[in-house]
Amino acid sequence: MILSMLSNRRATVLRSLAVTVALLAWLAIGAVGGMAQGKLGQVQTNDAAAFLPTSAESTRAAEAGRAFVDTPTLPALVAMEPADGGDVTPEQVAAAGEWAAGVPDRELPGGDGDTWSDYLLADPVVVPSQDGLALLGVFSLDADRADAQVDEESVTDLFVSDLRTSLEEDLGATATTAGDLGLHAWVTGPAGFVADLVTAFGGIDGVLLLVALGAVLVILVLVYRSPFLPFVVILTAVFALSLAGLVVYQLAANDVLILNGQSQGILSILVVGASVDYALLLVARYREELRRAEHPATAMRRALRACFEPVAASAGTVAAGVLCLLLSDLGSNRSLGPVAAIGIASSFLAALTLLPAFLLVLGRRSRALFWPRVPRPVTTAPATQGTHAAATADAADATGLWGRLARWVARRARPVWVATALVLVAGAAFLPTFQAGGTDQADVFLTEVDAVTGEEVLAEHFPVGAVQPITVITAQDTADDVATAVEDLDGVETVTPYTGAASGAPTGAPQGAAEPVVVDGTVRLDVTTTAPSDSQEAVDVVADVRTAAQDVDPDALVGGAAAETLDSQDAARHDLRVIVPVVLAVIGLILMLLLRSVVAAVVLLGANVLSFAATLGVSAILFNHVLDLPPADPAVPLYGFVFLVALGVDYTIFLMTRVREESLRVGTRAGVVRGLAVTGGVITSAGVVLAVTFAALGVIPLLFLAQLAVIVALGVLLDTTVVRSLLVPALVHDLGDRTWWPSRLARGQVGGAHATAEPVGATVE
């Protein structure tokens, strides 16, 4: 008796120590990681050119083009238009010119006395349009220093913000007010678009997280009907996000990976969704075990033992799926792989260490966290019976909604899976109508921003294709022939040899020289398009320019902003062809190892691919005919595939690991019924949580994230309500023991396997 008491006391002390250590460790992570999470925006890179491989033609053209200039420029353009719609007056021209001339002398906000002249490569100029209806201000930022941080903001963001402030203070000119001069003004151009993009991404740490966590909190309150448990689960997700933010920040700050705004937004949503999903599964099993155990610690130990394999398999599957993005040609896609994997690993660690510590912190009184629906021990099962099996049987015997659905699916297995498969095939039939040919930069924003409006104003009065022309680097002796061939193309306005007249000409090149600048026997041709360089129309022209130029000079290189966009889109299409089969192979292998079955893995993978195809088909209908959205970026279907297949398999892993556990006792068909009855509620809740968290991406006013939010949210709901609840259980029930081939389950070599021929309803009632 004394030895037993000492042993119990020792176990209590060790348990208390483990809980304390876990809580203290996570509090430290939260303190440091919370600050790192808030600084992720400082280590973002949102320049598309930075993501291109060195082998891309636009990258090689940019490298060759640097020989023609001392320093590349990042233009910031100011569009000004009389508020009355009339001609620009001489007074307005003079005032705008005087204002622009004073900008270089303005001090940087928080810049310790530095002025903008330190970051501008030439004096600003203001020119009227040929029609006399608008003014254009041109400011040439040093592109090499544009990403430098000043007072925790990039030089580009600060400059654009200061320009807008200066316009309002000195001219009284903004998009909405005209001031005494009667001018409306917008800051646009490449710098304006970068600044507005950063502003849009700025809502990730604030609005996005608040919306996601708030929505999840509401769902958890409805699921648990408890005032305490939802906050415990939410805190677990917040600490997991802190850990992920800490690791990602350190890697990005040390140039180990590239972080952009899209990756940061996806990281936040993925961590919240995955953490809550894993928490739901663990808490549900813990609640089951509390009905069989006297002490909460015993129940938690059993719950962890039962949940570790499916949660680890789920986390491993998602991590392996997203890490396949490392095969991408694009740095943005490649970096998302480890970023998302870090998020999943953080969620896994928090769910299996921090959450149990939260749930056990009150010791024997820990059941109170479930108040007012506190689970109490019902009976004490003999140890030889196996408490897991007893808890499973008790839970499955429930005659609730999922028990009734499970029996209904079992009675009509073949008609159910055939009908649901046909519905999914009907949705997948619209997959070819999904438009992912590329997006104009102006269409990237879902709200009105200065950069887009200003570009529209400039397009009415100026040749905006000249702002960032297509550049052709070609041999000097073929330059004339190349220029002639390119000039004849549709969409090309002018072709001009680079003469060094612009700022940043090579050292020793005379400013305003009439002759083209020659570097190592090559010249640069600037091709002005009729469409803005950041439009899909200009991107299409690049392909024609490359064909025409390289027909004359096979060694010609075609670059520029539009060429970078084209290469990014081509790389995204290449990624889709390469990464999709690799993801399928990796996930299929994991499923085979987990379920010890080839047939089950093929069935689950096929069901999830069909679900993805149907999701993309339905999304095409929504985007094209309901929401009337522009075409998607080619990376959207790739991201959608990776997340939907990996996350979709998640829920079938939760289901099928439980089905396999039950099948070992009572046979496959009865195991399907019991597995679905037990897991239906918690998996559906987890699916709703994940769908809502991804839908929260829609609060960031960017087309890419909005389309991804719709695709993943719709796909997760389709998977949890149709694929996992109907298609997979019905198909597995119809296949019976053949599902587990080639394991011994397929040969009926387990206890209770012969019971599968009995009426299914009898096994659960």
C-alpha cells in the first residue's frame, strides 16, 4: 500500500513537472515568437523578378542589361489631371514642376536627416501630355536601394507614402481633392504598385488573423458549448503561429528562404486551421477516454496514444505535399514549401504538447474545462478488455446523426458511391473552363487603389508602355534587322536604340549621344508597347518579340517587366506539370505505409483527385459567371491542388485510421460504420474550421488570395461533406476486406472479420 502511494505521488509530481515545463517553454516561445511574427513584413520580398530562376531569359536579359546602366531604376510616376476635365494651365504646369523639384530635399520620415536626393538617380521632371489634358511626374528611385529598410519600412513604401503626403500638403492634390490648383493626383508606376501591394498585405497580421480567429472561436463555441475549451484551443493555435513566425523570420532574415506576402498569409491561415483541426481530434478522443478513466491524466495518455499516429500521419502528409513545391522553378513557390511545412510542424507540436498541458493544468479538476457538459466515468472496463476498444464501442453505439448516416450508407453502399462519384464527375466536367492564363497587375487588386487609377489616367494621355519597355539585347550588326522585324508586330508602338541619354548610362557614355551605346558588341533596343507593361496584353507581345528577334539573332535576349511576368507564368505552368504527379506519388506512398494497403491508398487518392477536379470545375463557374473575376494566375491551380489534395487526404486519414482500428476487431464493413459514426462529428467540425480559416483570406483585397480562398474553402467543404462522409465510406464498405490488400486484413485473418456478413445495423445498435 505504501509503495503504491509513493508511486502515485511520484507520478503526480512528474506529471505536474511535465505540464509546468511545457507551459513555461511555450510561454517563452510566445514571448519571442510573437514579436517575430509582427516583424515578418520587414523580411518580405514581393518583387516578381526576385523569384525567377537564373536560367529564365528575362533574368539573363536583366543581367546583360546592367552593363548599359550604372544603376537600374524603379520609376514612381505621378499622374495629374485637372478636376474640371479641361486643359492643363501654365500655372498648374509651373506649380507641379516647382513641387517636384522640391521633393528631393524632403527628409525621409525617420531617416535621421537623410533626404530623398540620396535615393533618386535623376532630378524629377514633370511633362504635360500631347493632348494637354494631363501631367506626368517622373521620379527615378535607385532600384538597388529600394528594398532597404528605414524605420522598419522599405525605401519604396516610404517614398510613395511621402509623395502622397507631399501632394496633399503642398498641392492639395489627391485622388479625391483638387486643392487651389484644381488638380487630382495619383502615385502609380512600378513603385506605386509595389507600395500598394505591401499595403494590401499589411492586413495579414491584423485583419486576417482577427477574422480567422474570430470565426474559429464562434465555431468552437457551437461545437463545444463551453466557455472555456474554445479559448484553450485558440490559444494553442496562437502559440503555434508564434513558433512558426519565429522560425520563418530567422530563415528569411538570414536569406535562407524568400518570404512574400502570399506565403505569409497562407502560413497564418494554415497554422490556425491545422492547429484547431488537430486540437479537435485530440479533444474528441480525450472526451471519449474521460468516460472510461478516473483521472484526466489517464484519459489524456490514452487519447495521445490513439491520436498520435493519425495526427502525425496527417501532419506528415501535408508537410510532404507542400515540400514538393521545392521542385518549383519559381522562388516564391519554392519558398512556400518550407514555410508551410514549418507551419504544419508548429501546429503538430502545439497540439500534442501545449494543448495537453492546458487540458491537464487543473489536475483532477481538469474535467471542469468541459463545463457545462462535463464527461464523467460511466463504467470501469477490465484492463484485459482494452479501454480503447471499450471507448470506441460506447461511442459508436450512439444513435445520433452520424450513427444513422453510417448505417444508411452501409445499407445503400453501391448506389451511394456511384451517385456521389457521378455528381463529382459532373462538377469536374467544367474543369477545362477554368481560366488561369495570367492576370493584369491592375486586376490584382480587388479594391480601388491609387496605382491602378493613376495608370488608367496615364493610359488615356501618355504612351505608358514606355515606362518599362521591353528590352532586346542583340548583336550590333543585327540590331537594325531586329528593330525592323519587331516594329512590324501588333502591339508594338516604337523600337528605339538605347543611346545613354537616360540617367544611369554607362560610365564614359556621353549623355544625349545620338549613337547607340555598344557593350561588348551588343546594343539594347527599347520596345514600347501600346499596352501598359504590367498588362497581360503586353505579356503576349513579349512572346511575339522573342520569336521575331531570335529569328534574326538566335542569341538575342528579351527582357523587361512584361518578360519577367511571361517567364513567371511559364514557370508556373511547368511547375503544375512537374509537381502534381510528384505530390500524388508522395502522398500515395504515405497512405500505403500508414494503412498497410495498396488498394486503400489508391481509393483515397483517387477520391481526393476527383474532389479537386470537381472543386476547380465549380470554381470556374463561380469565377466566370457568378463573381465575374479576371483570369487567375497560373500558380492558383497549383496552390489549390497541393493544399486540397494534402488537406483532403487529412480527413480521410482521420477516418480510415479509425476504420482500420475498428476493422481489426469487427471486420471491415462493421468497422466502416463504427469509424464513420465516431469520427463524423469531429472531422466535419474540423473541415468547417479549415474552410472558414481559408475563406478568411478573402479579407485581403488581392485576387490571388481571394481565388485561393474560394477554391480551398469550397474543396474542403466538398471533401468533408461528400467525399469523406459518403463516397469513401460507401466505396470501402462495398469493397469490404479487399480494401486492405495485400495486408492480412484483406484475407480475413483478424478477429471478428467473419462478422462482416451480418446486418450492419446490428453491429452498432
